[in-house]
Amino acid sequence: MTAPRSPITADELRGAGLRVTAARVALLETVRVGDHLGVEAIASGVRDRVGHISLQAVYEALHALTAAGLIRRIEPAGSPARFEGRVGDNHHHVVCRSCGVVADVDCEVGDAPCLTASEGHGFAIDEAEVIYWGLCPDCSTSPAS
């Protein structure tokens, strides 16, 4: 099974200095249409598009795409890594304590890094990562909460 290579995605990979492969195109497109996907869900999406791919190949491609700035890796405490296609805007996240669903939260005010540290310790701060925690609408209205 082969997926057609999206010309735009292929150009983005080339522009980032990466070799264009069907697996990388499928992975990048899977992450971009997904919603803060874990590695298993990404692997499944890639397999649906191009057939067999090893989990190791998925991890290697995720690492390359993250390093190139084409996708973003987030790691909420106590959760496995998740990946998203929204990059370059220093947005934040809200995570449900019950079901683990993740949603994007735009910066409240100002330009990146969106927050000013009370003490910079001499660092040239250019990014802030904030994770808000709570219960999503489904979990906050369920009888078990």
C-alpha cells in the first residue's frame, strides 16, 4: 500500500533538509491531522497510509521531524510523549487529570515567551511552556467525578 506524496509536505521536508520518504510524509500528515497523538496512534495512522512501518522507524522519524521544527513534542507529567503539528507560536496546553485529553491554549498576552520569569538567572529566555491541569467537560460532568 502506498500513499500519494503530498507535494507541499515533501517540499517542507526538503526545506528542512530531510530526505523525503513515504513514511515521513505519512507521519507528518498524520501528526498534523491528529490531536496531540501518542506514538502508538501515530504508528497506526502511518500504517493506514503506507502499510507496515516499525515502531523504531516511527520513533526515528518523530525525532528527525521534531529536531527540524516541523512537529512539536509535549510531555505532560505522568503521560507518554505526544506530538502535534502546531509549531512556532509558543502556545500552551490544558490536560484533563481524568482522561488525559490535551487541548491547545493560546498565549494570554504579549509576544513569546508569553510570560516573564521573576528571575532569569542570566538566561536569554525565548520560550515558556505552561501546562494547565483540570477536568475536561466530559469528565467534569460524569457521575464518577
